[in-house]
Amino acid sequence: MKKPIKILATVLATLTAVPVLANQVEINKAAIARNSTTIKSNSESIQYLQDILFDIPSKIAKPMSLKICKGSDAIHWGTCPLNLLGTEIDLKIIYQPSSSSTIKTLTHPATASIVEPGIEFPRTLDLDIIGDGIPMINVSINVGNDFIEIDFSNASDGKFWSAVENTFVFRLNDIESDKITSATIDSSVTTLELENSDVRFVGNELFINVENLSFNSSTFVRVNLGI
């Protein structure tokens, strides 16, 4: 009688295990479904990051981290690109006839908030200090997120006086000193015969020396700034 009892016990154990196995199968199916949803969500997240991230630089000199930069919809690697929009800029025009002469400021103080679209300084003639004996050339000045443009559309044909300095000086009030490391003449659109030595950036000030240069109403200048 022991053998039939053993067989019966085995059968009963098997029948008892069937519901347990069926339940485990359902648990596994639910887990697989959750994993599939997670994989799909991760794939969508990766695709989104690929859309908003700049390409990873091929040559990395030092470790970089991701940054969310002011005024940008994208996440950036390492240093944020220059963005002047929303900051303030001062303008003055200075004149120094010789190295031994005192530097004169030809314009009243002028400050503008940088916006696009918009012309920050539409008429330099309006800033002229009357009675200094030095002619003021009437230009308009547009500042963008990483450039400064000088438009001579309002000017007649002429020539800037010869001097050590006959210079536009732009001070970027909200930019850390020495953050901007380059100021480059955009030769693709600039028609004023500037040389590289005429443009310099010191601290947070850009100097554009136009002394002894000829111009007309179609003359244009663009200087690109970089960090």
C-alpha cells in the first residue's frame, strides 16, 4: 500500500503546483509588459536628447559637463556660447590726435539693453557733444547675441579724421572681464577697410578704431565676438 499512496501524493502535489505556475506566468507577462514600456520610454528619451544636445566634440582637451545656458533651448557641452541678449551695453566715441594728447570723449553717455530685433543706438549724431570741433559721423549700431554691427546708411561720403584714436568703445556691463577672448572682423560683410589691429577687446570693452578710414552710405562693419 505504500507505493499507491506515494503516487497519489505526487499527483496531488502536481495538481497544486499548476495554479502557482499559472500565476507566475501572469506575473512574468506583466513584468515583460512593464519592461517593454520602460524600453520604449528610454528610447524616446534618448531620441529627445539627441535632438536637443549639440554633437559631442571629437577632441576634448579637458572633462566637460552638460549645461543649461541662458537664452538657449539646447543643453550644451562645456562652456555656454556667448549670448549678449538681455544684457546692457555702453557706447562712447573717443578721440586722441596724438600719443601725447589727452583723450577726448565725443559723445554723451549712452546705455542700451541688447534686444533682437532692434537697433540699440540708431543715431550716433544724437549723442554728439556740440562744440568740441570734431565732426560726428551719423551711424547706427546694432548689437546681437555675439556680434556688433555699424551701419553707415545715414552718413554721407567722407573720411574719419586721422588720429591715434578715433574709436568706438563698447562696454559690456553684464559680461565678466576677460570672458570674451576674440573679436574678429567679419570680412564677408564688412566694407570699411579695417585691419585686425584696429579691433581689440580688453577686459569687457571692445575698441574699434576707424581713424583715417573712408566711408560712404553703403559702408558696413560687423565684428563677431567669441569666448
